[in-house]
Amino acid sequence: MNNSTDILASIENEFTNVANIRKSMMVAKKVQLHSGIEGFNSPDAYAIYRNTGGNALGVVGGVFEPMNLNLFLDTIIKSVEESSVNIDLSKLTYNEYKEGAKVVFRLPLKQYEIKTKMVGDVIETALEFRTGFDGKTKVSLGHSSYRIFCANGAGNWKNDVELSFKNTLNNQSKLCLFTSEIMTAIHDVDANVAMLNKAVKVPVLKQAEIDTFLTKLTGYDVAQYKDLTTRKRNILDSINASIAIEMANTGHNMFSLLQGVTRYTTHDLAGSEMESILYSNVATINKRAHELVNAVLN
């Protein structure tokens, strides 16, 4: 197969994938809420529903406008094309969470091998474009990573990119293009991988070092372990068990310490369910763990 045939096949695959995504996307409808009782005035409150009905996805105020997902998808595609980055749009996925109250378009990037003592210790990375219909979720762009070996996500999602705004009629004009923000996110992916490889080289040889880290992470004074509640001791014991597994696999270093925390959050807390990983205290703990590692390395 020659290059021109490959290019045409790639374009066709991307077109087919995008067309299938459009068919699967919901259409959101804003409906004003009424008391239904004579003499009782209704507040300026609305609910967001699928246009087919069902349970409300969220209760919102008058300024909230449900995202036009077709417009959002068009912006993603155009922005990727304008970025001139080699990203395969045929791998773009549309994902609904919280019964459709939150939406993520996920676009895989590259695989990276982390230089641990395990051969093939690979993480998959992706761009994530998020929005929602619950009145709380902002439009945002970030990146995620997923460690294949232990299926724990490498525990990270970052949205430091300058693209984060509420769903209002005026703000939807911001969807023109976010090509530069995509480039920034891709740069952040490379920086995060470099951080993980740097963490591999930082030894963690004593339990006291782990205890200090966990005290900062959880807010529990590990030095006063015996005085903690049973619940808090169980949490610390579970995290330490996960850290021990990771250190047995990839050595006594900061990378293994970090992966032990994310193993605990994604396996023990979230039960490997993506919705819980994305939208619970799991995400908060993972972000805090990465911040603490960055602080040690820099």
C-alpha cells in the first residue's frame, strides 16, 4: 500500500469514527422548573435533560446554557487539525459519566516507556476535553496518563492549560479554536513523563521517608499511628501495602512511592472504575501525590 492510499484510508477512518461519535452524542435541553401549585411562584431555576427525557442531569440558573456537543466536537477536530500535530482522530472517543451529567472526549497521544527495572513499563497518554450538564462542570482541557502494567492510570489528570470556563451563552464563543492550548497540553505530557523518569532515580530507602510523605498526603500524623482511629490506620495500612507491591516491582524510589499511592486510589478506592477515578476524591488524592513528588524533585 503506497503513501497516498494510506492517507486516504486514514482520512476515511477518521471520518467514520467522527460520524459514529455524532450519532452517539446526546442533545441536551434546558427546561424551566415550575412548582405546579397555584399561588406558588416558581423561581428562576431550570433543569438540564436529554432531549429524550428521563432524569435531570442537573439543576441550573438562568445564565447556564447546555453545551452544544456538536459544536464542541467540531472545535476539537478543527483545533487538532490546525495544530499540525500527528494525532489520530480515528481514536477519538466520546464518554458519558454520572449518567450523562459529565462528558469527556478522549484523544490518545503517545505511549512512553518509563525507565524502571521492569522492561516494558509503559504509560499511555491522552488529551481530555471535558464538559458537563450538572451546572458545576467547567469546559476544560487536560491530559491523562494510564500505566499499562498495573492499570492504575499513573494516577494523573492535569488541567493547568488555559482553557477552563463555565457553560454560559457568552462563554460558548470561546470555543472558536484552542489550538495553542492543545500544544501546551502536549508539552505538559512530555514534562510529566520526564518527571516520572526523574522520580525513578530518587531513592526512598526508609519507612520514615514514606511516613513523612503519607502525613503530607493524608493529613494524618503517621508518627501518632497508635492514636489514630481504626479507619485512618486501615487507610494508611492499605496505602503502605500498595507501596510495598510497587517497590518490589520497580525498586525503592520516588516513582514506586507515587505509583503505590495511585495503585491504592485506583484499585482500592475506585475499584478500577473510570468514573470514580475521574470524579471522586481519588482524583484529588492523585493530584496531591503528584504535587508532593514534584516538590521533592524541584
